[in-house]
Amino acid sequence: SDQSLKEFEGATLRYYFAVRSLGWVEMSEEDMAPGKSSVAVNNCIRQLSYHKHNLHDTAGIWGEGKDMLMVLQNDTMNLIDPLGQTLLHSQPIASIRVWGVGRDNGRSVDFAYVARDNLTQVLKCHVFRCDSPAKNIATSLHEMCSRIMTERKLSKPFLSRYNYDQCKPMEIPAQEFPVPKNENFQRFLVYYLGNVPVSKPVGVDTINDALVAAMNSTRKQDWTPVSVNVAPATLTILTRETEEVLSECRVRFLSFMGVGKDVHTFAFIMAEGPGDFICHMFWCEPNAASLSEAVQAACMLRYQKCLDARPPSLGSCLPSPPADSVARRVRIGVQSLLGSFKQYRSGSQSP
């Protein structure tokens, strides 16, 4: 019947996931800044996953940790009691600021999203333990966001013929939609010598001076065993023991990198802001070649994407950044970096 067909069509827009609420953690607007949000969400997942029996606020647990269904339907995420079919919570997908999947070992079944509480207007990161891989929820959310955006674009010409105030469609800001990060990455087990502020964003001498100072002021037992995850857009430094995220660096802000005078040492410089540059330093075994090549590849890929994204018609008319701008320094650093690697490959292999 027509009614059965309508029900079937409606069902194709629903996704069901068996989950348990682990609670929520209050977050600040600063945590949502680009480059910080994924670290903040992962820290929330780690905090509630490891301390799920000692949550600070049981009011933040829908159903007190009972099994429940997360239902993604049209433009809404609903949490439902599977026994009584009671609606526990309803969250408009457009109001979700960011979502994420646990990155630590054994945390791939943990899912989290950040949204503002309707009553208190507090930003909360809600964490769930899933019966299936949490990336399935992230993928479904991404698919639904794409569908909503497509429908929004298609409906614009139609809505313009009517009184916008009367129909009052839900406003969906495109820039607010989070994109799940499922990037492949290479992992390197190294020692972290720490990070120090440096005066310049580029320069072999800048890196060597920082490395020499770190080596002279520390002992090997003081170094932190870490894993460095190198992805196309991000370099993440995590402790090996607890996998705590020490730093997450966006490749786009990497201004210089290089192997030190000792072939075991490696460092890169991040542009944190105007006149603010941080040098991260590492000790690698048996040498720093593999890590440096992986970071080099990520830089080259990022640089190529920037070139591909620039419209050909703007190639000759784009204004140059100010002489003292961070953007210009980072660009020069990347260009000199790529040039140095070309010389390295065509010339001597010694550091």
C-alpha cells in the first residue's frame, strides 16, 4: 500500500546503533578552536572510558549507563530506551559542534559528540560505548550531514518564492558541520626531548641550537617514550604508556623541519601565532631517516593540495602576504624545506 511504501522510505533514513552512555564532560569554547577540538574530544573519551565507574555527575548519564539505542533519523539524533521505547534525549544534528571516535588502543568502540545544552547553554562532550565500531556512527553522521546540505542547497530557490519567516526552516550553517577524521597515519616509536620556543620559524641553525641545548640539559632517562602519528594533515605526539596526547600539530602550520647533527635527532618548528614559534625535538632509533621522510611527505602533500586548491585564474593576481606575516614565513619555510630535500636526495646522504 501507499502507507507501507511511505514507512519503508522513512526507514531508509534511519540508522540504529546500540550504545551505553558513559557520561559527559563540560567543555569551553576554547576547546572548540581549530586544531584543539579533536584533542579535547579524545581526552574526554579517555577520561570517561577509564573512569566510567566513578563519574563526577550521574545526571549526565542518560539511562544511568543502561543499554540504549542511538537512532539517526533525518536531521535528528535520538537516544531511546530499547525496552520501553522511551525517548531519553533528542539532539538536532545541526547543533552538534564536533564528533569523534576514540583513538587509543581499545577505544575504537567509544564515540563522542559536543553540543550546547538547551537549558544551561553549557558546552558538553557526551561519550558513549558502542557495541560495534564507533566509526560507523561517524560515517553515518557524515552521510546525513551531506544529505542535509544537499537538500538545503536544492531548497533555496524554492524557499525564496515564499515568506521565509512563515516557514522558518532550521538554519544549518555549513561551516559548523564537523568532518570525521579517518586519516591513515604512520606511527613511529621515538623519544620526545620536549619543546622550546625559538626566535625564527626556519633555519637549520635554529633547529641545531635547540637540539644541542636539549641534549646537554637532559639525560636519556629523562626523555619521554612517545609514539608520533604522522597523518596527511596532523602530527600527533602521544605517550607510549598511557597514550595521552602531548601535542597535536597541524601540518599546515609546520614551518621547518630537519635532522640534527646527530643522525638520531630530529626536530620541527610550528608557527603557533604571530612571532610565536615552537620547536619539537626527538631522539630516534636507529636514526631519524624514517620519521623525517614521513613528515616530509606530509608537508609535500599539504603543499600540493594548497597549489591544487588555488584557482588557475588567481595564480598571477594574488597579493603577496605582508613581509612579516606568519603565512609568508611558513610558506618560505616549506619552500626552502622542499628545496633542501631535493638537494638531499640528489647529493650526499650524510646529515
